[in-house]
Amino acid sequence: MKLDFEYGQGSVSAELPEDTEVFIPGITVKDPACIPEDQIAEETLKSIRNPIGMEPLSKLAHKGSKCVIVFPDRVKGGEQPTAHRKVSIRLILDELYAAGVEKKDILLICSNGLHRKNTEQEIRGVLGDALYNEFNPTNQIINHDSEDDEHLIDLGFDEAGDHVIMNKYVFEADVAILIGHVQANPYGGYSGGYKHCATGITHWRCIAAHHVPKVMHRDDFTPVSSHSLMRQKFNQIGMYMEEKMGKKFFCCDAVLDTLSRQIAIFSGYAKEMMPLSWQIADQRTYVPFAEKKYDVLIFGAPQFFHYGDGMGTNPIMLMQAISAQVIRLKRVMSDHCVIICTALCNGYFHDELWPYTRKMYEMFQKDGMNTLVDMNRYSEYFATNEEWIRQYRYCNAFHPFHGFSMISCAHIAEMNTSAIYICGAQEPGYARGMGMKTRATIEEALADAKKKYVGEHPHILALPLTFKKCAVHLMMKDEVYTG
């Protein structure tokens, strides 16, 4: 069969054995039905007015209340007119105004965490023109700044010994609202809930409690689940914030489908709300599909996907993206599984976006760095580099510690595969420098893998649109995910 895979700005074709199986999220196995567009506002408002485990906004807020609405950055959630951020924030504002809250007492915060601060154009995209034009002229839309000491508060250490530093605007607000997406995530199961506050409005020292090898290289992290140590830490940190704030977060989370459309809406107290939202999300996310374990996985990496332009050419970011698929697909991978990935790999690091990854890559080639785990001893050196911090704060670059989240994840592919092939690399040395093998085409890579790792008749799973569609977590056909 002939299939197309993402490559650079376009695609590349490959001739594969006729018994190759194909999986495309939302197409091969249909998503659960989403809420019809003309009912989204009604269902969202019903959820907001009937929160789980806490009082509604009409009782939490009143005239004089200082309110913050924390919304995720552009990485997740969709930007269509009926996207969850746009619909829920407008309805929440109406509820706050009806309770007597004045517009001047409301602040909208993009929870970018260690991601790059979103540009005005990007924030306009996720909020829509009406919300943006309503709040931006009065400087009531901001990005979280994890290095702005004046607007951070140190809460000390939680019971697990994790250092919790959070956004001061959120801490001091009378009502703190989190807009979230219950969407498949390789880092701890789902976005939204306590993951939102534990990663989106904190400091790198807080994120260093969970986005590190000692958490990410455990058996409970791969394959992905909602009961890993990472998820436990998200929950502990979020509840510790609530304890210190003396209030609960008011969450409004949407379970999303492959096209980021709302399947269901859940509002209220995260501790009680999250498990209920996950029950619905599991039906879309954990897909019993495979009748046999696969020896070869094939997919393609475009140059631009969720973290930005260069995600598929920067060798560290590319390796992280491949590992994220291992985390999602481990349940259907054989013990000697090989990954074949098309990628331009042309030496474009996009230094403006990731100003430190070229240095990371160069250091990995030297000084006894045998695996990516060895790099972790440099995490504080990178995370406190003043120039890279300035680029994060003022130039829309990712925070330097974010790179260590990436390399912690990137090592997972090596831990769980026999080999990783990059096909079509224009400067293949970058891929080889990350421990990957290189071939000109998918066909050449498959032939080499058959000879060395998987035999003449491997079970092959092709995954077109891997980085263009909202992912799922594949399972064996007779497997039941129990959360």
C-alpha cells in the first residue's frame, strides 16, 4: 500500500507491505459524539451553574471580589468560534457580572508556565476578537511569568517535599477560575484539573518536582496513565495551593475530541470533578484496537507542530515528540519494536524559540554524556542562565528548564525501542547525535530493520497525521483501561 507521512512543510510517500495496519485518530475508531454546536453554550452554562463539590460563582463572587480567569496557552484546546476557552470565559464573565463583580476587578491570565509567552496575535486566536478587545486595552490579559519575583509567592514545601511557588495574582484573588481541557496528554494522563495549576502558573523549581527522570522514567509513567507518580504530584501540588490560598480553584474543564470539540463539560472542585471527567475522556482516549503487538511503528514529523515552528527539525524537540508517541503506544508495542519517522532534520533549531537547545545538543556530544539522563546534572545551570531567562521573559522563548522536561521525555524512546530511524534527514548527523539511525527513505529503513531487529514479516502499524490530530492512547483489543 502507498501512504503519505508528514515531512517538513508537506509530506512524503512510502510503499509499505499490504498487511500494514493504519490508525488515524478520530477516523479509524470514531470519537464519542460531541455536543452539537447550538447546544455548547447551554451545556457549558449548565455545568458552570451546577459545579461539583463547591458553590456556584453566584455565591462565591460579589461586588468587590477580585477574580482571575486562568486559561491555557495555544498548545491545546482549539481556536474555532465554539472552542471551550471562548465559550466558557464569556459565560463565566456573565455570571461574575450578575453577581456584582466589576470588570476592573477581573484579570485574565494565560497559563503558559515554562512555555513561551503567547504573542498578542496568539492570545487573540485562543480568546477570540471580542474577549481580546474587551480586556486587552486595559491591560487585563497577561501571560504568567515564572521569573517575575514580584508577582510570585513562595508557599514552601508540600508533604512530598516539593517546592511550590505560584502566581501571586492567583493566590491573592478572591475567586480563582481555571479553564481546562481534558485532552490526552503523555505527561500524566490528561490536561486540565490540577495539572493545569501545577504546571501553568508555577516556577521551574516546582516543575522540577515532576518533569524529571526520577519521575518520568518510572514504570508507572510509560505507558501513560492517570495513576502515575507524576499525576499524584500534580494533585498534591494543586491541593497544597488550595490549602495555602484558603479557597478551592473553580475549574471549568471540557472533555475534547480529535477536532477539539466538546464532548462534555465539568465544573467545580478539581479533586471531585477530575475523576468524573476522566471517565468520559477515557472512552475517547484509551482505544482498544490492536489484535497483536506491533514490531514497527511508522509516522512522520512536520516542521511545525504543537510547540512551534522547528519542533520537527530541532533534534531535541524531535526526540521528545517521538518519545511522546512511545508513551502513548507502549501497550501495543512488541519488546523489540522499531520506530521509523520521516523528518526534515536540517539543522534548524529555531534558536529564537529554544535559545538553549543548541547548547544542550553540543554538550550531549561531549564530557561522558552517554545518555540523555546524564545531561540532567546541568539542569540548574541552564534554568538559572540570565540571558535565556531574559529571552523567556521578553522574547517569547521557552524557559530554559523546559528543555530538561524535553530531554527527560526524549530518553524514553531509547528505553523502550530497539532502534529509531529518521528518514529523509537533510543533515542526518543531528539525528545520529541523538542516538537515532538514519536512512534516506522509509523503505530503506524498513529493510534494515527487518534484517537486524524484526525479521522478514513484522507487524507494522502506520500512523499518518500523528502530529496533526489530537492523539489517543492505543491498547490491545481485549484490554480494559481501569484508570
